[in-house]
Amino acid sequence: MKYLKYYIIIGLVMIMAGCASSRQNPYAKKRKSNSHVSTTQLGRNKYFFSKSYQNKLKKSYKNK
């Protein structure tokens, strides 16, 4: 009976750890969805929405 409590507690911890989802960054997810725009109508903003500039933004955000 004494060990049953410990087994139940250990079991619960294992179940909770297995079900925990990894934390996602909502800001980065939103930024990624907003940056996918048709560049044909953007004119001078074409560079801002280019893949190379978006990758540069991601790298600078990750460093913060």
C-alpha cells in the first residue's frame, strides 16, 4: 500500500510529461503567415517580402 502511492504519482508524472505539447511561438507563426503575400502588386516593397529578407528577420528575432 505504501509503494502504491509512489507508483501512482510516478505514473501520473509520466503521463503528463508525455502529453505535454511543445511551446510554440505565436508571434513567429503570425509573422510567417503575414509575410506570404503576392509580390507582384507590391512594387518597391518587393525586397521586404523577399525570402532573403524574411530569413534575415527570422534570424534577428531568434537572437533576441
